[in-house]
Amino acid sequence: MTTGLYCLFIAVLLPYLIAGSSAYFRIKQFGVVNNQNPRQQAAALEGAGARIVAAQANAWEALLVFASALFIANVSGVDASVVTTASIIFIVGRVLHPICYVANLATLRSISFVVAMGSCLWLIGSSLFT
């Protein structure tokens, strides 16, 4: 398995890990995780809890972009070193994103978002010139 596919696997796990960490904020704010109406409870979260829910939604969105970019790069025959480097950059940016989101570091969060999305654009752009 290539590094890009390992990174895709990590990217698939990230939204689930972020969702799991939201349990802490649900318990902190409400005293319990409401498994009967989890989306309603998530919508009622405030502060860091609300931000972790937003980070999870963003992780799902980013996963689609990364998976598509990785597919395009692989089908187009982009050099493996480019795919590896861009994939690692994506994962680093995406791991930092929810951390910055919860910590309320908006500028760093935005930078991590741009870096991760930039790596996807790099993959797609590289496929255009292969």
C-alpha cells in the first residue's frame, strides 16, 4: 500500500475520532451523551463543544476532496513522491485543524485548512501536467 493510501485511511478515521472526542464536551455540558437524539444534542453544544462538531463536519468535507484528488493523481500517473508529500501535508494539516478549532485559534485553524486544501490542489494540478 502506498503512503497516499495510508493517508487516505487516516483521513477516513479522523471524522470518527473527532466525533468520539465530542462525547467529552457533551458530558461536560449536559452530563450525558444523548444517544437517542445525538444531532439535536450536538446542535445545542456551545463553545469548544460546538467547535468540535463543526470540525467533524469539516473533516467529512475535506475527506471527499482529498479522496477525489488522490484518485485523480493516481489515475493520471502523478509521480509517487509528489503523491506521498502532498498526502502527508494533507494529513498534518487535517490533524492540526480540529486541534486549532477546539482551542479557538481561528487564524491557525484557517492556515491548517488552506495548507491541507492546497495539497489537494497540488495533487490535482500535478495530474494536469503529467
